[in-house]
Amino acid sequence: MPKKGELKKTATKRSKQQRKYNSTAKQKKNRAMRNAARKEAEKKGLVKKGDGKDVDHKKKVKDGGKNTKGNTRVRSKSANRADNGSRKGVGGKKKR
């Protein structure tokens, strides 16, 4: 088993790139903001661990959004991830 900070021998090129990207200071800060928003929603009783809900930022963190009360909302995991990924809208059918 690799030690902390090391990669597995079988790691793909994509996984190496993803690890490098996720370890940048900017991404660590963004991840901390998302985690703080989730923790705040848990304190308020809006979400629980394993409930299938995501805390969504109306204005994305990567676009300069903050963790203010007016910028966060609770959504289902499927709806939130469909909107925020490369696909637009729930359902996410790609056009050919």
C-alpha cells in the first residue's frame, strides 16, 4: 500500500492529474468552503449524513460564490449534480 502522498503503481494518467489538481491551494480552499456549507446545514437540521441531499451554491464557489445563507440551498443529489456538471438540467441527455 502506498504511503501518504504516494500513488499506486496502477494509477492511471487521469487519476494522477486529478490528484494533482485536487491538491492545489485553490481547490483545497473551495473544498473547505463546500464542507463548511454542509456542516452549517447539518447544524440547522436541513441535511443528515447519508440522506442523499447536497448543499448547493446558487452562485458556484468556483465562480466567486460564498457560503452566505442566501447563496446556499438543499437539493437532491441527482438534481444538483446534473445542473453543476458538464450536462445542463436534470436528466442530462446529451444532444448529438
